[in-house]
Amino acid sequence: MNLETKKSTLIALGSFFKEALSLHENKSYEVQNKLLANEVEQAAELIELAHHENGWFTKDSVKAVFTAWANSLEEKKVVKWLSNYTFKNVEAQKVGVIMAGNLPLVGLHDALTVVISGHHLHAKLSTKDKSLVMLALKVIQKLLGETNSIKIVEQLKDIDSLIATGSDNSARYFDYYFKDKKRIIRKNRTSIAVINGGETEEELHGLSHDIFRHFGLGCRNVTKLYVPKSYDLDLIFKALFHYQEIGNHNKYANNYDYNKAVYLLNQVQLIENGFLLMKEDEGIHSPVGVLFYEFYESIEAVRSTIEEKKDELQCVVTNEELPYKVPFGKAQAPELWDYADGIDTVEFLLN
């Protein structure tokens, strides 16, 4: 696959997501890419139906993911991403990818890195995110005109290398079972936000997306706030209020009610607004429906904490110049070159 084919495939995939969104919004929309007309129709339907496969995959959640991919795969961004690498004629290997299922299409980026690196993808899909990923992989195959470069498998046998995403427990299993393979194994991570008190209303509004989009289930979701001493937490609640409808989602509400009951039973002090519990806590991994917070004395103290917990962090939402910095509102919209755990998977695959 030459560089021009990689570029055109990625751009066409971005257009596929745009067209699916357009058709979902307007049933009379005429699909421009006739090659993918059926797939665009299926994708538009899955926006409405994905929750049948995974109760967390709401219409808004799937639309947000389609929008993020459509934006990421714009031509100028694709060109920028591909220009970071010297693609040589690699000997095609079988690369196994074990995908997570906590967010819609969360494994697609790994799949794309395998394909553009010139290897054969052996994808082990999550039962919680099969339909969307299968459709995306079918689209990629159609665009490439190849049928043997992508396989969906139930078991990973006879692979040369591995990229796997899972929990800390599953990571230990992967490390043992695939100990003889070159591999990237991802564990549990989360994200934090560091507030300095100078944030605009727009930035705090963006923070609400970083916290609540996908119900806080992703490693890029903010689960802990660091705020300066005497900071008015009502400013946070005010910025989050437009997400109040999240409390009507049954799975989220069940988690919220359960955690509230446990905390109250143990006489833990909480701040709440009816759909979010805020708990002062030194930990960074808060459960669904809960946001931890901690007051800090200085930014340098926070910097030290970030260094100490770097193996648990995906990104840091802030205006401060801190490691893993991401602007407010952008945590759930990573660019193509924003690699999970900071490990460049394309570089790994090319070497």
C-alpha cells in the first residue's frame, strides 16, 4: 500500500462518518460515495440501535464518536499524521489487536495503525462493541479493495505481535500468555483536571464534556479535580448543570444511587447536585457517578503528584503547563497522533 492509498483511505473513512451523520439527521440525504452507500445506511441506523448491544452506547454517545472521527480524518490532519513516518516496505506480519468495548469504536485507532503500517490485522472484538467495529473494518476493506489484510477472529493464534487493551487483571494475563511476542499491553488509566481559578465559563463548560461524555467510562474522562485552596466548587456545579439529564439514564442512575448509598452508610461527607457526587479524596480513579476532588497548595505540588501517578494517567485537562496537557473540552476528541499511554503504535509497528 503506497502513501497515496493510505491517505485516500483515511480521508474516505472520515467522509463515511460524516455521511452517516448527515443521513441520520436527514433521511432524504443522498449518499455521495456510492461504493459505501449500504454501509452509510447501516451506520446511520446503528446510531439509533447501538444501545441494544451495549446499554451505555446512547445515540448522543455514538454521534459524538462519529463526529470525532470525521474531524480527525480531515485531509490536513491525515497528511500531518502520515508525514511523521517513513513508510518502508515492511514484511507483513500478523498483528493481533484485542479491543476494549467501554466506548464506541474505541479499538479503531489501533486497527488503523496496523493497516497503514502494512501488516495484517487479526482483530479480537469486544462483545460490547461488535457491530460498530465490524462495520468500520468492512468499510476499510472496501476502500482498500482487499479481503485478506483484515480478519476478525475469536482466538488469537499464530500472530507475530500484539496490541491489547484491558483491565489491570487482564493485562497480567496478556503479558503471561503472549510473553514471547512483541507487544503493547494497556492497563487501567484515567484523566484528571487541574483548575487554577482563571478558567472562563466556556472552558468550564468544556470540562463538563471531559467528565460526562460516555458517562465517564473512558480512560480520557476526568475522574479527579485538583482545585486551589478556597476555590468555590459551586462554579463547577454550575458548569456541569446542563448534563442533568444524565441522571435519567438507568445504568448511570443505578451507579449513582449505589455509590451514594455506600458513602452515606459509611458516613462519608459528600457534595451532590442530584446527578453527581463530589467527594474529597486523594485517589484519582472515582467510580461512575462520582467525581473526586482535592485542594492543592501550589502547582508544583500538583506537578509532583502527576509525576508520581504518571503510569495511571492518560491526560491532564488544564491551562497550566503540565505534562500530558489537554485543553478543556478536548479530552474526548484526541487527534490521530494522540496515542494511548503515550506509546506511538505506528512507530512500534514499523520497527
